[in-house]
Amino acid sequence: MSWKFVIGGISHETNCFSPIKTELSHFKERGYAEGEEMIRHFKGTRTPIGGFLDFCEETNSEVFPTIFASATPSGIVEQDAYFTLKNGLLDGIKDAISTYGEIDGVLLALHGAMVVEGIPDAEGDILGSVRDLVGPNVPVAATLDFHANLTDDMVRLADGLFGYNTYPHVDGYERALEAGEFVARILKKEIKPVSYVIRPPIAPAVVPARTGWGPIKELMSLAFEYEEEPGVINVSVYGGFVYSDIHDAGLAFLATTDGDLKRAQEIAAGLARKAWEIRHQFVANMKPPAEAVRYAMEAPRGPVVLADVADNTGGGASGDGTEVLRELIRQDAQDVVVITIPDREAVEEASRVGIGGKFDAMIGGKFDDNHGAPVRVVGTVKLLSDGEFVHRGPMSTGVKSSMGRTAVIRCGGVDIIVNERRFQPVDPEVARSVGIEPRHKKIVVLKSAVHYRASYEPIAEEIIEVDGPGLASPNLDRFTFKHIRRPVFPLDRDFTW
């Protein structure tokens, strides 16, 4: 049996504390494809869209691609940009209905933490518009990021939501296959899914909520046990994205069963109770920049990864924070690579003086005043590049990316990779594309919270999380929250639930 499926998606993780407003150009710069271009770009990749395409091929189904758009996490999304993208997705669905007469299902790759001007629950809005188009009887399923802020509208409007089970996110492809198989079972009338969500009053920072360690690992294990029960279709654990600062931001547990709402409620409640019992484990232990650099310099072997977690562009920070770089220069650290600092002006200056030329300019600290002041760097331009590379690690495998024009500047014993675009350098191919092998460095500085671990844990002697400044800081006391429900742990400690 074959079917006619529409695929597409809009993805953004919104940090409402970021002053970098997200425009249409940010989506087009990082990841935008429409129509047949989606198939060319994602076919053969281990991404959600790649998973949808493989599912359709395996089931001999026709696929109608609409649009897929993704922007680097940043501030609130402009309304005009959002409606341009949403209308593109909806127009694609209309074209599919016009072409086929009717469609059998919709498969979407969403994030779950996108906030638009005047629309705090963008994914709920997207799913509502899709549902209005296709009606109540066409199955709609979506993949969601582990950091989705799951809302009641999202659960009500989709037949099934399939959150990543991993952070670092290395299973988007598998969750897309699962979503496709789920829709196929509905179409074959094998299941009648019902879902239930519970959001305990816990909104952790992202750093202590990785799935391979601590409380989330324990909760994931329990979720997998529930999934082994007959009649249980899917159990998802969502870490949420506290920096979105919407009412429902934070942990959520979603259970989907075959017609058994009572069991779905029991499963979600059981996970929520367990999360509350172990809530105090959601704490990050970090070293201040000076101590972290000194520790790494004294380590007997490398590479020692210094994760500048608060300046994680993947969490909406600027990525051009300077406090770790400042300490590296001050302490005369040797055999270091900093991956990366987005600074268009620095790239321009490096291009002007050329390879081998003397570089003397301020680097970083230019997007905002939340990540440290610019640092004067005096050194030599070692390399200039177009910044293009292909992901070879476990995340986004096979996807071509560009960090914009790029330069490597050597200052004493520190190689600094500067580039034009904000992005999260989770893959060692970023450094390898400019001739640097991270495995051979004593110290590797990364602007990432957790995703880097998928590629760097196998090659690092040690990983140190650095307590620097930034808009993705795990220290939530540094932020003034306005919209998240209260009380909520760990923003509030002395309350019962």
C-alpha cells in the first residue's frame, strides 16, 4: 500500500533574552529549501527530513515537499518572517491537495520552542493552521526537538508528536521514521492514538539536562520501560527550553497509547512524580574562566575541552563571547584552538592583511554587552577559507554547512577561528575544514552547551564546563523571567508540588 504525504517544517529555538531579533534572512542564511530542492538537500542525510524521505521511499509513497526553514537560535522571530514561512508551508499543502485531490498524511519537522512576536506558541499556531487545511481526519505527525516547550495546543492538534530521545540530538532521523510508521498504522486502522501531557513545575537549564547523564538519563530509562508495555505507542521526555520564557517552558512528559487515555495519564504522571523527586540533580557544576584555563593548562594530557556553555549559539547566545579567550591570552596558554568566534569585522581585517600578514584588531564582544568586551588580538593570519564543510559526526550527518568567510588567527599559542556567521560548532569538521585537527591540540574551546559531546567525548581526555557570561548561562538567577509559570524549580526552591 502506498500513500500521498506532504512533508516540511519550520524550526527555531527562541531565546527571548537575546537582543538579536530573528529575521527571514537568518532562516535563508542557515537552512532554507523548498519544493524539489528539499529532496536534493536532505536525501541521504540523517535528519528528520531525510527520515521522512526514506520512509516515503520504503513505503512506495508519493512525497510532496513544501518548505523547510531553520535559523540559528537567537531572539524572538519577527512576525513578517514567520508568516512568510508559515504561508509557504500552507501554500505547499494547498498545492498538494490541488494536485492529488486529497492527501493521506502530513509529516512535519518542527522544533517546539519557537516564539514569534505576539505568538508565544508558534508550533501550536502552525499545527492549528495545518489542521484547518487538512481537516480532522488526515493524520498529522511531527518530530520535535528535545528542548520543545510542549503545550496543550500542540498535543491536541497533532495526532502524534515524537521528541528526540537524545541530547546531543543524534536521533532526529529515527524519530522521523517513527513518526512515519505511526501515521501508516493510523491509515491502516491498526491504532487509534490518544495522548496526554503533564508539565511538572521544573524548568532546568540545558547543560544539566543532557540525556546521557544524571536525572534525564534516569527519566529516559523509565520512559523506555513504559514503551515496552502493550498498547503504549510512544513516551517522550522533553527537557524544555527555559530561555524561551513562555508560560509552559520546562520539562514535559507526553504519553501516547492505543485508545487508553487512563494509561497515558498514569504514565505521564509517573514520570512527573519521579522528576520532582530528583529535581535537585538539575544543577550544573562549572569553573570560572580563569580557573578553567589554568586547570586545562596544568592537565597532563589533552585535548581538554573547555565548553563555554553560556555562550552557546545553539541556545541563542551571541557566540562572540571573549572571557575565555581573554584568559587564554593573559595566561599565555599554548597549543589551543578556539572554535569559533563570529566576527565579520575580524574576518574583513584578516582578509585585508592576507595570509602571513600581521593581525592587530579587536575580536568578539560586538553583538551585545552580555558576553564580555572585545579583546585586542595581535598575531598572524594563518589561513583564509570560504567556511564550507560537511558534517561527518553523529549530528546532521551528510549535511553541507557554511560558517561564512573564515580566518584562522594565531596569537601566541592560541589559534582563533573567526567567521562571519553565528552557528554552533558541534562537529570537529569545523576545525578540520581550516586545517586544524582538534585531537592534536592540548586545549579546545567550544561555544556549545551539550551537542559537542556527541563528537568530542570520544576524543577528549577531559571536558570542563566554564561558568562564563552569556545568554545561555545555566545560572538562571542571572535572568529576569517575565512569563514562565511560577513557582517553578529551580527559579523557586521553597515550594511543594
